[in-house]
Amino acid sequence: MELIQLKRKFQIFVSSTFQDLIDDRQAAVSAILKAGHIPAGMELFTSGDKSQMETIRKWIDESDIYMLILGGRYGSIESSSGVSYTELEYDYAIEQDKPLFSIVIDEDTLEARVKEKGTSLMEKENPKQLRMFREKVLSNISSFFEDSKDIKLCVHESLSDFSSNRELKGWVAADEIAKIQPLLEEITRLNDSNESLKKKLDSAEKKIGSSPKLTTSDDEFESLIELLIATDINVPSSITGEEKDIENSLFNIFNANKETFVTGVTNQSGSGDAASFLYHNICPKLQIHGLVINEKVTSVRWRRFAVTKKGIEFLAYIEKKKLLSK
């Protein structure tokens, strides 16, 4: 039976701060449309609030691909988590295993834009959070841009790569469906078989990955303690109950809330501002060091950060140090 290639249109969710990247967003949208696909993004939404975030999550769920344009601004902050809406969108796309790519402004280009158009293009209130967000983005699929040509080229190349991914469903016109009706049952059967094998493989990898005993040395744990102590965290007053925000170290927060982390930190609706802050702001930083891992909870929509074996051994090492120092 002859295989028919479907003409798929992908919906791409374009995420970014807005006022400082209007021309860059327009370049991305133009390139997406020229490639025959469908852009979606913040132009559809009003000012940020919790109901808006739920709407955005729904749009990301319904989109095929997530694209981030990161400039020199961190963006509006969501009050309960202390994280910008742009970073929340990015983290949610990661959690949902959404196919994504990012394009980050070149530092020299940002400096030139600031000289030309003013300091409104650079982050003044949350430079540390922007720096850490930028590092997180650059650790995944990303590239730099200097002008609109770079953005259009990145969109073209990325969408070309995604087009070869048969797992991406996309949107297909009705007349295209009519051509492949004889193949639908076979495709469904193969997809079901592929999904079953994928689950078995994931299960096997988890078992293999969790079986070896960690061999982290005392020196490595000491270095990790120093690194976590040196990582400053801005804790919002809405979490502490103080009159203003306070600074604390990532180490102190992890150690002070160790029972909560061992039990598991979720993004379950209604879990409170403190849990939301730990989930969105603290856990991703601990995950970088292998102390926690984000996992799907069976039969529910919310996810959970759980302490890894390394995290448990690290907490045990801290407790041992306390006992020896008495």
C-alpha cells in the first residue's frame, strides 16, 4: 500500500516578554505564517492573573510546538510564586514534554539596543532571576539572534526539523484526510503498539537508572553545600509574612523544608502560596544539581517534584554533620 505524506500545519505557541520584543515577535510570526503554520501567543491574552495562566496552559496544551524568544527583560511576576509569567510558560511546556525551541538575544546586540532605545529594554528589578532563567534556557535546545533574519532562519530550520517528526499530529485539511482513509486503521494500530513499547522502555530505563548505588564523596557534598549557600533566593513577603521580601540561601531553604521535599512538592491547585513558591522557584534550581526530579503522578493532572536518591543522601550527610559538630 502506497504511503501518503500528509500536509500538516503546526500550531506554534510563541512566548516572550512583549513591549521590548514587538518587532522580534512579528518576525517570528511572519516566518511561521510563511512556512504555512499557525502562530499563537500572548496577543490573545489580557493582563496577567491566575485565570490568564490557566488559559495560557490550555493554549500550550493545544499547540504542537512551543517557541520562546528571550530578550533583556524577565517580565511580569506572578505574585504567589515570584516567577515571571514567561518563565512559568516555559517551565509548563517542559513539564508537558512539549516540543520546543528557544532563541536568545545576543549580549552585544542587547547592549547596542539599550544604547539606541534606552534602558527600558534591560531588566532592572530582577536581573538575577533573568540570568538564571537564561542559563536554564541555554541548557536546552536554543540559539542566539542579533536581528530579524536570525529569528526567521531559526524558525525555518526548527520547523523543518519538526516536520520530519511523525509523532507530531498538527492540523490536517479535510481533503487530506479523505486521501488516507484506508491507512487510518493501520496507523492507529502502529501508534498504539509504539506507545506501549515506549512505556515499557521508559519503565525499564527508570529501573536501570535507579539501581546503581550513588558514590557521591564527602568532598563533592561539601562543594555542593558551598554552591547552594552561595545561591541567593528572593523570598516574597507574601510567603514569609514579613513587611518586605527577604534574601535567603538555596541551602537554607532546602534544609529547612526537607520534610516537605521528601514528601513531595506538587503543583496541585489550591496547595497554597508557599507550595507554589517551592514548586516553581526552588525545585527547578535543586533539579539542576540532581537533588529533586519532576515526575507525573498517576491518574491526576498535577505533577510532583520528588527528592532523588542523591537528594536523600545529601540530607543524610547534612544531618550527620550536625551530630558530629555537637
